[in-house]
Amino acid sequence: MQRRVFAPAIDFDRLRAELDLTVDFAPEAVAEARGAVDRFADDRVDRTDVELVTIDPPGSQDLDQALRVVADGDGFVVHYAIADVAALVEPGGAVDAASRDRGQTMYFPDGSVPLHPRDLSEGIGSLLPDQVRPAVLWTVHVDAAGEVTDVDLERATVRSRERFDYAGVMADHEAGRLHPSIAALPTFGQTRLDWSLRRGAVQLDLPDQEIVPHRGGRAWTLQLAPRTPADNWNAQVSLLVGMCAGEIQRKAGIGLLRTVPPASHEAVTELRAAARHLGVDWSEGASPGEFLASLPAHEPTTLALMTVGARLMRGSGYLVLEPGTDYPDDDVVHAGVGGEYSHVTAPLRRLADRFATETCLAVTAGRDVPEWVTAALGPARKKMASSDQLASTAERRSVDLTEAVVLADQIGARFDAVVMRDASGDRAAEVFIPSPAIIGACDGAPSAGTRCTVEVTVADAAEGVVRFRVAG
């Protein structure tokens, strides 16, 4: 009973207004972005000889990162160029003030509410192909076991050679024609994933609902966001650099970390109990992350276990490191990646990255961290926490609205589903419908991990609510 269901045009402007989000910038910020010049031009080395490429979703213009991953004996050399936003944003200026007020780019199905004026984030600051751009270039050496053996970063000018998307990288990989700059990316990605799992990292694979336009944007539907192995390989490069940045700052005792505490005993016990209940074997000695990574992708029990596993990663936050303070490991770690971690790889889209990157540059050069950076760390921590919450709300409400509009004329219609979560107390069970990709409360559902057929009972577009009951 799988079918593609479309909704009429949806007014996402209403959501932006309700969340008090404004796409446009003040004229002075726009003018400043258009006239931005490289504040650190005299400090740069020319690294346009490094053959970098970008991998991003189709249509993206705010390209923060360009990479090169090549074999180096039994290990790897990773070059990762990050857009040098601090070079283009004057501290105390209009663009700086606007970005500190926004916190991060907010994404909606019909467009984004950007962190910076688009002249900067999609123009002079973006690592678009065949353009010479200011960047912070990370060079990381990794051995055959996945361990980092050397890290260097510098202000540089770079030039990306090619622009790829994930589907294109996968097609090239399967055809044996990967670009030389990423020929080693698949092996590197798997090596680092194995390394992180051995350290207790947890990688969750829950349904990622994507709202996609149809008929030129006059209708919408929901589908599973395509996620390829190339997404995971590319993510490992970003995680590598973020972990290097986290370690640099933790050792120096100054900076801004992204933290997730180790999983509680109760969360691990709950996951083990769910595995026993569903009859899924948990290998002796395997960590929760290794157990979840071993699950077959398309089994309904996997979806249920990943849902329970999400509770391992509760308590995320940000930590400003104060010089002279001794922090327990559990306070500074990001348990999801298995070590210290800092946001540094998306400065065009996220406020914290600009200040964490400046901290790393100063520390590794043996200089004092600039006062304008240290003064910004505390406010950035607060803004990132609030903007993360706002971004999550924007995403959830966009999905809720689209689900309700898509199903508005489908009351009584039946769909194949998988039970993601059992009912508990006043909370109804939750089911996942693959097509259209919808998650909703369900009455009368069997136990988690079970396939069933459900029918639509509620689709309230005004409230953004859908509900199902088990058919028959």
C-alpha cells in the first residue's frame, strides 16, 4: 500500500513569521558584506596548488569546506580547507552583529534564513569551484589504524577544482573513476569510523524526512532523505577536524567545545532490554555504538532499536573552557564521536565555528587568543544553545505542517508502517511510514519493531498534527 502523496502549495512564510525569523538583512550589513575584504591577506600562504574539491547537496551555494584525501603509505593525508569567515567579518561591524543575533542558518523547504548576507555566504566567502578564496587549511596525517599523528593549520588562499554531490561521488566510486583528490576517501572514511566505534562513539541511523517540491514547487511531498556511504565518508573528514580542534582547545584550556555526556547506565540498560525483547543478538564485548552499527539496515527491529538508542545521546551542550580550570573528562567529551569535539567546519552557517577556529589558529601559532575572540566565547555558547533549539523547532514544525497537509485528504487511507516506539504512559506508540515519509502517533499499535498497516485518523494542518490507528 505504498503510494506517493502530494500536498498543494504550502506557505512556509507563516512558520518563519511565527518563529520571528527574517530572511533580509539591514542595508548596512548587506553593504558591508558586499564590500568585504580579506583582513588577513598579508598573513596567507598560497596553497592554490592543493587540488581540493567540494562535496555538498545539489544546489548548495554556501560551501564551507573543500577537501583532499590521499593515501600516505599505510595511512592518509587529509587537507581540509574551511572558509575563513573571520577574515571577511569585521569584529563589531554590522555583519558581526547580525550573525551574533542569528546564531546559525535556519533551513526551510523553500529556502534558508542565512547567518550572513548571501553576498558573503554564497559569494566571496564560499569555496565555489575555480575561485581563489581565503581559507583556513587543516593538514592532518592519519595512520592505518585511524590515529592522528600530526596536525597543522594555517591561513591560506585555496582554489577548489571540482564541485560534487553525494550521489555523483557514489556513482563515480561504483564506476571506479573517483577524482584523484578523493580516491582514498572511502578507505579513509571506513578507517575513521572503525576507529571511532572502538572508542565508544555512537552513530544513529534514524529516518531523515526530506520535504521535496513537485510540479515546480506548486506541490510538496515527503521522502526519505537519500543518504549514501559518501555522506558518511565525507562526515568522517569533518569529524576528524572537529576532534583535532577540540583536542587543541582542551589542551590549551581555552575555547568552545560541543559536548555530549557519556550514555547513562539506564540508557544502556534500556537498549539491552530492547534488544533482548526483539530477539536481536548483542555480541559479547560490543559497545552500544558497535552494536547499533552492526544492525541490518532494512530490518524493522533496527528502526526500533535506533529509536531507543537515540536516548544514549541526551544532554548535548556547549562548554567554554576557562584557562587554569581542570575539567573532568566526562564534562568535556562528545560521547557521540568518542572524544573532545569543537565546531570549526561550517563557519558560513554556524556562529561558533568562527571563534573556535580563531582560538585554534592562535594556540597552534603560540600567540594569545585575541580579546575579541575570548570575549565572544560566552555569548556564542548561549546563542548556539538557543539557535540550536530554534533550528530544531523550525525543522520539526516544517515537517509537521507538511505531513498534515499531505494527508489532509487521506483520512481513512491505509499505509504500510513500522512501529518505532511502544506506547508509554500517556504517550501513544509511534509509527514510521516510508512513503510518503511520515512519523506519527498511532493507536492500537503492536510492539516496537513490528510491521503493520495503519490508517489515517487525524490530519490537522492548522495544528500540524497527524495520527493513525492500526487498520482492521
